[in-house]
Amino acid sequence: MARIKTDKNISRKEVIVSKAATLFREKGFKAASMRDLAEAVGVEAASLYNHIKSKTELLHELCFSVANRFLHKMDEVEAENISNIAKIEKLLRFHINEMIYHYEEVYVSDREWKHLADPYLSNFQNQRRIYRKRFAAVIEAGIRTKEVKKIDAPTAVLIMLHAISGIESWHRSTQKISAAELEENMVTILVGGLTNP
Amino acid sequence: MARIKTDKNISRKEVIVSKAATLFREKGFKAASMRDLAEAVGVEAASLYNHIKSKTELLHELCFSVANRFLHKMDEVEAENISNIAKIEKLLRFHINEMIYHYEEVYVSDREWKHLADPYLSNFQNQRRIYRKRFAAVIEAGIRTKEVKKIDAPTAVLIMLHAISGIESWHRSTQKISAAELEENMVTILVGGLTNP
DNA sequence: AAATACCGCTAACACGTGTTAGTTGATTAT
DNA sequence: ATAATCAACTAACACGTGTTAGCGGTATTT
């Protein structure tokens, strides 16, 4: 009876959650079955339930761990004493790096949150709405100080956040430019598009 | 025995495909059941099969009708005798309007194509890859003529296309700016981000 | 009016799903 | 060494899924 492999400091549950992220990204939450997940982990489906409560619990864990990281970063950036454009760029670079280095989780949180069940669903939608408002507020501050073009701030936020999810295509492409180049290109275009010339 | 209502020139199949688009957008292809669809159409699930071959056929129809519209527009724009920036802007505006006025279909084609079965899946992915290459080629031409900043063209394409899918959020938001304003804001930011100052 | 194609219904199937119960071997603590 | 906890297994269930068969009524054509 071979147990799930664990390095020290990585619980078996964390292994499962991590494999779930990969699977949910590849097939979508609904299409990924617990038997698929079990196979990926190297175990029978029923055995997973010694470590987790339900399939949806896996989705909660993924969605909220990502959401919390972003909210935490927002706290941090808002508190800094730098220009608004600098704040926007910092948030942008954070998003880009999250999407590059925590691809699976971030992607799943972005695309599959619809399948959350309802105390969690509303909660998650709320957190998102608040996050976007705070992002928009930074842009609006930038508009008032004339750093940023006169544009509709919520629209700008929506462009930023969705543009970043395009990094998915970068991950899948065979001829990738480097992560650093990708980051610089995205910043050039997006910050460039906002900045008042 | 009440039949599916049809205006003249709209076949019952088209009614089904259209309702399917809405449903697939709301719940995702895999989570949307034929019984759900039947209810939306006002009929029993089995009756749908008098008009369609399978659930996946609905997805084919949606995905390829959208893909064909974009490829057709690309043909048109490539042939025009205008600056590269103008071509980019035209393509962009077309994408934006498609996402505004054919929301359900375009959204489904964008997010749910993974669930296509394999002769269609590869076909669709191919068409996508080709479309993006042609888009990138326009941008590269713009870079050579110095209309466009020196950036990685595939990255620029990926930003454009994904930014536009953010219009989903606009559709869901309660306090919408007008469609025209949305279009102008997006063009300002995205074309502005590309153009050489 | 008769014939034919259309289109809805009910019933049912085979299968894949998430999950639970109960058990047994492996690991850890006393 | 013994006890206790952990984590794997097998078996099974209840249910939702896409889809088919076959029937009967309703439009449409002749």
C-alpha cells in the first residue's frame, strides 16, 4: 500500500490540492473527475476523502488562496508612498508574475469560480468586486493628478486584468519569449496605454 | 403539444443553438445539461434530438460560426489599402463589437472550445493559431514602418484578444457605460499602448 | 380529403459521477 | 512491544448524464 509521497512540510492535502489545480486547469472543474484526480495522485478515488471533505472544497481552497494573495498585495501597494502610475505598474507586475509562476492556481481561480457553491460564491464575487474598485480608485487618483489619460477607470481595470489572463497562451506556446521579456512587453503596452503623453 | 415557436426565417434548430449559447455561457458547457436546455426551449430533452445530432454539435456550430466571422473579417481588413495602425484599430473595433453584440456566442467560443471532440478540436485550434499569426503579422508590419512601438508582436496580440474578453465584466456590471464609450475607451488604451509616440 | 413528413411526447438505457461504509495494513507514540 | 492513529483499499449506492426507440398527434403537400 504505497502512500502519497510527501516532502517534509508539504501535507498530503497540499499535494492533492496542487494536482487538482493542474487538472482543473486542463479539463475544467466540472469535467475533471475525482477518479482522474485520484489517478494523478496515484491512489484510489475514495482514498482522497481521508484528506479532503469534498470536490468543491478543493475549489474553495484554490480560489480563496489566490484571492487572498491579491488582496494582501493591494493593501501593501496602497500604503506605499509612490506615484499612482508606479502603484499601477507594481500591481500589474504582481499580476503578471502570479500568472507566470502560479499559473495553475491563478488560472483556475479566474475561470472556474462560477462552480463555487453559495456561501462561498457570493463571498468570492464580493472580494473580486472590492478588489476591482480599489484598483479603479488608484487609476482615478492617477487621472486627477494628470499622470493618467482621461479614461473610464473600471474599463481600464477590466482591460488590465483580462489582458494578463492572456499569459495562458504564452504558457501553451512552444516558442516562448522569456518571462522577463513577457513582463516588459506587457508593461510597455499596458502602462503605455494609460499614461498621459 | 406546443411546438417550438419560430419567426419566419428562423429554424427551430437556430432557436436551440441560440438558447444553448446562453446556457453554455452561464453554466459552462459541461455543467449545462440537455434537460436544462430543453427547459429553456420549452420542450422535453428527447425532443431536441429531432433537430440536432448531439450536444457537442451545438458547440461545433457556435465555435465555428464565430471563428469564421473573424477569419472573414481578417481577409477583408488585410486587403484594404490603409495604414497598419488603421488595420489594427479596425480589427480591434470588430472584436469589441462582436463581444458586445454577439456576447453569448463569442464568449462560449472563447472559453468552451476545449470541450470540442477531436477532429473539430484540432481544426479549431489551427484556425485560432493562424488567425493570431495573421494579426501578429499586421503588427509586425506596423513595427517595420515605425507606426508601432518595438514590442513582441505575439504578446501584443495576446493582450488585445484577451483584453477584449473583459467585456464579459461589462455585460454583467449594473452600472454600465454606453457601448460606444466602452469601445472608445478600449481603443484609446490599447491602440494608445501600441502606437509609437 | 388523403398521404406524408414533421415534431412533440413517455419510457428507458447504459454509464459516469461524487461520496460513504467498513476494513486492513502501515506508521507513530507510549 | 503494544496501543492508537493514519491512510490506503474494496464495494457499493444514489443520482444525473446524453441519447435512443417507439408512439401519436399536427402541419403541409397532393
